[in-house]
Amino acid sequence: MKLLTFAIPCYNSQDYMENCIKSLLPGGDDVEILIIDDGSKDSTGDIADAYEKKYPGIIRAIHQVNGGHGEAVNAGIRNATGLYFKVVDSDDWVDEEAYKKILDKLRELTGGNQTLDMFIANYVYEKEGAHHKKVMHYTNLPQNQIFTWNDVSRFRKGQYILMHSVIYRTKLLRECGLELPKHTFYVDNIYVYKPLPSVKTLYYMDVDFYRYFIGREDQSVNEKVMISRIDQQINVNKIMVDEFDLWKIPNRKLRHYMFNYLEIITVISTIMLIRSGTEENLLKKRELWKYIKDHDIRLFHHLRAGIMGNAMNLPGKGGRKISVAAYRLSQKVVGFN
């Protein structure tokens, strides 16, 4: 069995995927790299096949009919043979020095008497044109030890465990029934959110591992692109609302964190609907909040009472201006482009 499986979802990624693949190769025989060609129409599949031929036993090319980012991740989970699992998007890469430290630690932990569910490391916003690279640290987490949710200090606003920072135990992802929706962007939020109640043990290493590229005009987190795909963002938001009765999450600290996570996703949905400026999307905003209210009125009031949630629902044009100002602040905190 491999120590760590990497899944690289690829769709028309010929121009940048090799940088991603090459950054993962230093893992050698400890890792497997699954290049998932999600029905690409360029040379992505050929590049994947060439790497599989050059690195047999390490790289596998998986070709499938286009199902979107989520279905590519699903294919990765289905085919993984590694004890641990990580998604690396095809335009991102990892830092070699941090990578080797993480592999050494995972190897050490697998020989211990505790099962590790989630490994966390820092990620860096590689924002095109930015001189200062924003690094997302987790100063509220114990370092260099296995810990539980009870040992976690409060997450501040804008501090989230994203797909970029997390390595999951592969079996946990399968046992919790994670299945991401097809043809839907922004499913990385579901990918992190759904397994959380199954996570009992965590480990945090303060190294800048994942390099998250931001800057392409066609990138899913580009604001114009997000607005054009707002129905997919809303779908993800609703799936997260439906997934759990958060009031029944037994661990208080985990429950608080999951409320915060759901709040920021709802804020992003709401502000994108506002920023689009169309009556149709303002109606969708009201419908989203009604959906939450109808699903769980207690959750509705909890999200509305939050600082961000409250700012998103101020009435009229003046209220919408304040909402946009709140979003600009959240941009600086969270790093969306």
C-alpha cells in the first residue's frame, strides 16, 4: 500500500499541469499520483499517459467522461491505494522541502499506536502580480502532536481548513460516504465539510506546503466567473445546509467551527448574488435565505445574527453598499480574487 495518494483533477490543463505533476514526483515510491483526465479536449490526456509510461508504479492516468471537478475527485477517492489522500488542482503545486517533512511525519505516524484522520499544513496564496504572498497559518492548533477537537482554540473569522491545507485518511473519506455532485464547481467546500464529524484525531505541521495559484481569468474563484456560476455555488451552499443538523454535533468546538464555515459559504453566495446587480439574482438571494429558514429556523437566525450574515441582509441600496464593503474586508481576510 502507498503512503499517500495525490489526485490531480484535470480538464484542458495542458498549459500548466506538468508543473503540478513535477512538484509531486519527489515523493517517489511512497506516493501514487492519479492524473484524472476529466474529458479534456486538448492534450491533457496525452500528457497524463506519457507520465504514466515514464513513471510506472507512481503515476496512473485515469480517463473519464466529463463530470466536473467533483466527479474527478470522486474518481480519485475510488481509485486511491494510499493510506492518506490529497487533492492538488492542476494549476497548483507543492513546496518540495515541506513535502518531504510531511512524508517523513506521515511515515512515522503510521507506525504509531494512534490512527490519524486529518493532517493539516499551511497553504500560500500565489496571487499573480502580488509581491507579498499571503500564508494561511493555523496558530490556534497545537503543533507537532496528535490532538483532538477539544485541544483546538477558537478559529478566527477567515481562518478555515480548506482543501489546500488538508490531507485526509482515505478510508475515512469512503466510510463517511463522501460523494461530490457532478458538473458542479465549488465542491471543495463539501469535500472538507462533510468528513469533519468523522475526524477524531488531527495533526498540524507549520510548514508552507500547498501553493494555491490565483490569477487566471477563467479560474473558478474569479469574481465574474463565480457570478456566472452562481447557481452552482447556491447548490453547494444548500447541500451543506442539508448535510447535518449542526445543533446535534456533540463536540462544542467542532460545532462552532462548522457554523462558522457554513456562515462564510452563505456570505459568499449572498454577496455574489448582490454584486451581480440583477433582479433575478436578488430574488435568488431571498430564496436562498428562505430555503435556510424553511430548513432550520434556528440555523437561519444563527446565521443572520453573525457579523457577516447580518451585514449581508441589510435592506435597500444603502444596505447593499455596506454588504459590499463587508465583502471587500472578507476578500482581504480570505483571499478570493
